[in-house]
Amino acid sequence: MTMSDSMANTETVATDRKVASSASAGTAPSLRIDGVSAAQLESVGIHAWFGERLVLENVDLVMERTKVTALIGPSGCGKSTFLRILNRMHEIVPSASLAGRVELDGDDIYDPNQRAATVRRHIGMVFQRPNPFPAMSIRDNVLAGLRFNKIRSSHKDEIVEEALVKAGLWSEVKDRQGALGGALSGGQQQRLCIARALAVKPAVLLMDEPCSALDPGSTLRIEQTIQEIAEEVTVVIVTHNMQQALRVSDKTAFFLAQDGNPGYIVEAGPTKEIFESPKDPRTADYVNGRFG
Ligand SMILES: Nc1ncnc2c1ncn2[C@@H]1O[C@H](COP(=O)(O)OP(=O)(O)OP(=O)(O)O)[C@@H](O)[C@H]1O
Ligand SMILES: [Mg+2]
């Protein structure tokens, strides 16, 4: 594609740019996965801007249900931006806009009648730095998402136990659920955040470098957790750790932004193929640590 083709292409989509959505009225189309476990997430032609600067171009990616998809690529290529677009966190940034579609089992999460809070309930997120509510008890941390979403339940004990078991934290905290979230170790705090995200029964869990602030032991524990929860929830994980991508993911997408150009997916496919027989030499260079 020539430079002018590329510009023209960008301008065409730019007319469809969505700025921070304030939709609330009207009938919210059902995100049909309510009460059902994992769902497929698909991005179609995603472009993202901060102000006038295009940072992601034409990202198509299918993140299959109950599979783990890893997003890899050098710093600044747009992995976190893409992840935040997948659950409508991108629109929180005042200068941010986007074009393209994101579908959860075929439902457009950017439908003007769809509430961002509902989308984020179904598509949860875990961040790089564990962010439990430090002055809240472990139990209340797990229940925080339910409270925020005004989900009532007479089975709170069961919900807390189930989420903590799934997050691999139950045996360590079952006898001190009243202790403060801030009193746990970093690795435990991250598993508490995973439990909090799982308690609302999301269809998808997005994880942005969830282990980068953790020691190797806690990292392996979280990786084990990811593989366990992937039986029930679709996982998308950003990682700079190639061994981690190999260990936990079924599919890998390699993002790249060259010379100040927007980020895009160079190639995506089964993790084994991306690491052992990539089609693009830049993928081979990256996964073998030759740049980035
Ligand atoms: N809030 C923001 N305002 C303006 N520009 C931003 C903002 N957030 C990110 N960017 C820019 O968008 C581009 C993509 O950033 P992003 O954080 O998505 O990259 P990344 O792949 O997650 O990088 P890293 O591996 O370092 O986390 C970068 O050029 C960055 O400077
Ligand atoms: Mg990032």
C-alpha cells in the first residue's frame, strides 16, 4: 500500500470515529451471554487515536471462547490501548477516539444503546499493578464488583469462596477473610483482583501484564490460575515475557509500530506457529529477542 492509499484509508474510517460515548437512553441490546460462561470476542477494523494521532490501525482479531490469546510486541505498539478498547476503557481518556467494531458473541459492545458499565461487567480487566481496595476486607474486595453492579445475591459466601478458589487464593485466606486487602503480598493481591473480576462472572477477562510486578513464584501461580480459569472464561493477556506467552496462550498476536507509524498486527495464529514457524521475519526476530 502506498502512503496516499494509507492516508485515504485512514480518512475514510476517520469519518466513523466514535468519541467518548454518552449513550444511556433507549433499549440496551442484550449482551446475550448473561449467565453463560465464556464468549468469543472479535475486533474488526479497529483504529484508535489520541487526539489527532493514530496509534492503532486496522486491527482484526478473533479471541476464541475459552482460549487464551496473548498480545505481544515492543513497548508503545498499542497493546494496552487495544486491550482497553476491548472493554470500553479507551473512551475514558478525554482525547481518545476509535473506529471499527468489537463484538462479544456477535453483539456490538459499542452499540449506542449499550452501557459501558454493562460491557465492563461482562468483559473484566486485571491490571499490571495489583489494585485491590487496601482498606477493605478480602471478602468485601471480592464482592466489590457485585456491589458496584448492584447485583443482589443471597449466596455471597458461596460467591466469595468460588471466586477465591478459581483465583487460587482460597486456601491461603479462607480463615482470614476479614483481613484487609492491603495486608496481602503482591502476588496474593493480584489473585485477589482476579477473584474480584471473576465474582461477577465475566465472559472475558483482559489482563495487562498481570505478572510484571511479581516475583517468579507468584508469576507461576498466576499462570496456573490463568490456565484453570480459561476453561470457563475467555482470556486475553498482554505480556512482554515470551516464555509466559508460550506457557499460557493458545493463540498469539504480534503487534508492531515502526518509525512513529501506528501499531498493527503483523501476524496472529496458534502460539506454537508464531514462535516456531512465523511467516514474517520480524515476528521471528521479536520472539527470539533480537529486538524490542
Ligand atoms: N492517554 C494517552 N494519551 C496520549 N497518548 C497515549 C495515551 N496512552 C497511550 N498513548 C500512546 O499510544 C501509543 C500506544 O500506547 P500503549 O500504552 O497502548 O502501548 P503498549 O504496547 O501497551 O506499550 P507498553 O508495552 O510499554 O505497555 C503510544 O505511542 C503511547 O504514547
Ligand atoms: Mg501497555
